[in-house]
Amino acid sequence: MEELNLKEMIKSILSEMVEESPAAAPTVPTPSIATTKEKPAETKSGSEIEEGFIPDITEVNIRKQFLVPNAEDPEGYKKMKTFTPARLGLWRAGTRYKTEPALRFRADHAAAQDAVFSYINKDLVKEMNFVATETLCGDKDTYITRPDLGRKFSEEETQKIKNTVKPNSKVVVIVGDGLSSAAIEANIPDIIPSIRQGLKMHGLDFGDILFVTHCRVPAEDAIAEITGAEVVCLLIGERPGLVTAESMSAYLAYKPTVGMPESRRTVVSNIHQGGTPAVEAGAYIADIIKKMLDVKKSGLELREK
């Protein structure tokens, strides 16, 4: 009986609350429209704007960053760090990285992802007078998942290549976005003039440059077969890492053919500001092209000569 009485009492109280709520509502002062608009203004006037700025964490030179407290030989540690971009001497907070190295890691990882999935600035293609073409991929997702399509061209693009490249040229230079658009944008403006100047010293030159979107390295083999070129040089963005997203490589081959062994390619890799600078790499590539034309070989066969 006591339980039933308690339920009835609760039910009665709830009913009274529901009935009284409409009458109680007018007792709550309703803010006018003017009052609602004035409130943000008061907050704004009461806030303080700090001077200064948040430093760009990606500008920190990791080779010089040393966060280990009370190190026994800090100068020796710093000297060792100058030989590698590895993330050494960044210390910890408990079992995790300190905040600054952790944020830098995430920033570098984001830059690497952007380099893979972003496209080359079209203005650069126009400024460099490249002739744009593309493989069968169509989009980035297909490019990542179907490497085989990144080395083939449609009939329409094949005809464009034929119309652009002079048949049986001694040297054909190709630029491909590859896995890093950032690498192409960072290095191409410097390396193309360097290669051309180096070749002219050997009495050589090249014509219009093809720019291949969604490009894999073997795309140069298909272009060589289409055009009958002797030496093909493909400049392509490499898979970005956490050290840099601007690393480019040059893949060179003498009369490459579709399906040929990779040992027939000569590679100049690690072209970026922190590795081999683009201008220096361009001069080196020109010398390699000249040697390939002289001995009519590339890859391991060229090295053995």
C-alpha cells in the first residue's frame, strides 16, 4: 500500500508541474532582440587580442633540434645529428613524444599525403610550355590502385604524343607527376634549364617536353616506342617521406621498350634541396645522356662500360 501511495504522489506532482509550467513561463524574462545582439559586442569589447604569432613548426631544422635535458655530451650528440635527418634527441613526456615533435610529425605526414593526392599547378605547366598528356588512370584513386594503367595511353593521347615529339629524336625529356606533385613544382623550374645547357655543351638538345599526369616510370617505355627516341629521360616525383615531400628522380634509358628489365634504367635519385640540388643534378643528367648516346647502352650495361 505504501508503494502505491508513493506512485500516486509522484504522479500527482508531475501532473501539477505540467499544468503549472505554461503559467510559470511568463515569469522568466524573455530577452529582447536588441539585448541578444548586444551581448557579443560586450564580449568582443571585453576580450584582449594578443600580439605576436604562432611560429611555423615546419621551419624548425630537425638536424639542429635537441631537446634532451641534462645530456652528458650535448655537443657530441648535436654533431651526430647533423649527419642525419632522423628524429633523434627529441626527448619525451612520459611514454609519448613531447608536444612540439609530435606536432611536427603530424605536419610532415600531412605534407606527404598532400603531395601524393594533389595535382600540379596548371600555371606551371603553361609557364614551362609543357605539352600535357595523361595515362589511362583518370583519377588519383585509380592511379594509386592500378599502377598498370599509369604506363599506358589511349589512342587519342598516343596521337598527341606523336604530334608533339619529333620521330626518332636523339633525346626526349618527359616530366611526370608521379607520387609527389610538390617535388615537380620545387625542382622542375631549375633542372630543365640545367639539362638543356649541359646538353648544348655536348652539341645536343631536345624539343617540346611532355607532361604526363598520373605517370608511372614505365610510361617512358611506351613513349619511346611511340616516338622511336634513342634516349628518354623521365623526371618524376618520388614517394614522399617524413623528411621531405620534394624528392624527385630522373629515370633514363637507351631505346627503352615496354616490358624491358628494370636493370636497363639509369636512375639519378634524391633530387631536392636537402639532397642533390636540381641545378647540379641537371648537369649530371646531361653528361649521362651524352654517355648513353656514345656507348648506346643504359642501366647496368652502362655502368660496366
